[in-house]
Amino acid sequence: MSDPIKVDIWSDVQCPWCYIGKRKFEAGVAAYGGDVEVEYHSFELAPDTPVDFDGTPREYLSARKGLPLEQVDLMLERVVGIAASVGLDYDYDHVHQTNTIKAHELLHHAKSKGLQLEMKERLLRAYFIEGGHVGRIEDLADLAAEVGLDRAEVVRVLSEERYLADVKQDVAQAAAYGIQGVPFFVVDGRYGVSGAQDAQTFANVLAQVASERESVA
């Protein structure tokens, strides 16, 4: 048996394309049919955002990108439509724009407990679909408990910033790779795939890596 193909994914919990890309990647893995190991890495799209941002995502995007609200509405409408095409029911009327640094710290803690993939999915669903808050420690601890993590330990770990250095290391690695947007997939440590590509694109890259491994063996 050959080792699984490792895929390192840089993404942010409040990145709409990251959730869409996650679904397309998962479909690509299923189409490929082989063994794939996934690890998520931290990327902060807006590290200057306050935890309790006073405004809506459309207002935030309008101010950040310097766009009229009407244009932002069209952008969000397009994103919602694409999300729906992969089975995700985005609800931007109830999204809480926030700072995601604590969510990234939580993902590192979840990784140490073997629950990173479950935690990533739960955070994305909470943010984009359920109108949950993914910036505050108490809210994050509630979500963590749902996937099987110890709630009290999560509160302690996040309060102590135990994984902050790991988050910063991920961000630094992204910069070293030249990653400027997410999602970004590094396959087998050799191939980079940028953005929420079609499932077949991911399947093709995985198949290519598997074929190259066979030829070397």
C-alpha cells in the first residue's frame, strides 16, 4: 500500500470560496478514489477586523473594497448562487463579520486531537449557513464541544493563545509560498492549485501525482 497523497489547504473560516472549494475538492477526491490525507492551514483574509464588527458583511465589503453597496450585492448574489450549486445554503443576511484568529487557533487545537476536519466543517457551516459567531471564545467553545472536544479545555487553550504561534507560522508559510488568496491547495508538497476549481481539476491533479509515484516505484 502506498502512502496517502498529502494535501495542505490554506483557507479562512470567513472565506466564501473556501467552503465552496472544500465541497469541490471533496468531490474531486471522491472521483479520484484513492487515499488522501488533508491538513488545513491558517490564512487571515482580514486580520484587522474587530471581533464584534458593527455592521453587515455587505457594508464591510463595500468599505474594504471601495465598492458601492449595489455592486457588493451583485457579488454576494453570485457567490450565493455558486454555493447553492454545491449544496451550500449561504445566508448572508445573518452572517457575523468577525476576526477569525481564535477560530484558527481552535483548528490547530482540534488538529492536535485528531478532529481538525470535523472542526473546519463545523466552523464554516456555523459562519455561512447558521448565522453563528466564530470570533468569540465562548461561541467557539460551544461549537468545539459539538464535534467532541472538551469545552473547558478549549476555553483555556484559546484564552492562553496556546496555538497563536502555530497560526502565525501558517501565515508565514503562505507568504513564503507566495499565496495571496485562498483557498490554496498544495498537493504532495509539489503542486499548487489556486481557488475553488472544478472537482475534475482536483481529481486530475491527484491522479497525476499517483501516476508519477507509480512510475518512480
